[in-house]
Amino acid sequence: DGGITQSPKYLFRKEGQNVTLSCEQNLNHDAMYWYRQDPGQGLRLIYYSQIVNDFQKGDIAEGYSVSREKKESFPLTVTSAQKNPTAFYLCASSITHTGGNQPQHFGDGTRLSIL
Amino acid sequence: EDQVTQSPEALRLQEGESSSLNCSYTVSGLRGLFWYRQDPGKGPEFLFTLYSAGEEKEKERLKATLTKKESFLHITAPKPEDSATYLCALNTGTASKLTFGTGTRLQVTL
């Protein structure tokens, strides 16, 4: 079955620690995205990538980093510089970045908490 | 700045009681409006894309409509399995970047 796989489902971070969230897709989509979801707020864009080896900051990129070395994979690192990392993190992909009218399809998220 | 507002914040319906959810927006140039359904602890599930005013899309008990200022998600004779949070999102530029509303939490009871 084609889809987006996020792992782990739950993740705990200690103070001063970097953690990496995995996102893999087998939909052959060009574009991939990372969002953060907090209670009572809409999804907010952290980073997005339109093609391999290229990515752009979203609205709340501070304290996060990404890489896009393969079309299928777009890992997100939450660094120790992110002071409020507790949230539900969602990865998405879309067929292409052009046109602006392609729906994004989402994984089932990773819930990150602070120990 | 592009803005998306969803109302109501929460809605409780009895099974079979039809209603509508609202997504109003102020944007400089709409390139697509998307509706998603999100179950607790899960990622959003894509429902519809609307591109221009007057457009309508249907899927089972759901019907989405679009005007120049807002979109409605009509739910006809809902069932308990329709209980979820419904999200509206807009694309107003390139790179398929979406601006999301905060959602309407729908509960359908027997």
C-alpha cells in the first residue's frame, strides 16, 4: 500500500538533546512538508522540500533542521534550540510543488514530549 | 496576511441531524481550498479540493461548496462514524504551501 510512514509514533526528549523524526513516502511524490500541530492552533509549516537536495524554511523553522537526500525521505531534527518542542508533528507529501492545487497527503504523526 | 477562520469551534449533532461547517477566508489570491478530516491521534485525511467560486464536490454524506469568501462543508444525515475534526486549508501561492484553519470538532451521537 502506498503511503507516508512516520516513526516513531511517540518520542521523548531530554533537555539539551537533539531528536530526529523519520518520514518516508512511497507515493513517488516530489514535494514533502513538515508541520507542527498544537492544541487550539492550526497546523503550522516548519520546513518544506520541493525536490531532492533542496528545502525551504516555513513559518516556524527556528530550532529545527531537515535534509532531503532521497526523494522518499525527509527527516526532521528537533534541536536543543527549540525551547518548546512538545507537539504533534505531521509529515505530508504532494505530487508536485507546482500549480498550488495539489492536495497534500499526511502521515499519522509523531507525538514529541519533554522528559 | 492570508487568514482562515473556521466555525463553529465545536458542534454536537444527533444522528441524522444535518448541519454545515463554515470556513471563511481573506486571501490575496486563492489557488485551491482543501477540506480534511482528522481523527484523534491521526494525520489529516484528504477529502476535497475546490478551485473556484460556485464549485461543489460530494462524497457520501459530505458536500463541499465554495464562494468568493467562504466554503461550507454540509453534512447530511450524519452517523457517529462522521465524528472527527474537520480542517480547512488554503493555498494562495506557489510551492503548494497551505494555511490551515483551527478546525471544527464534530461529535455525532446516537
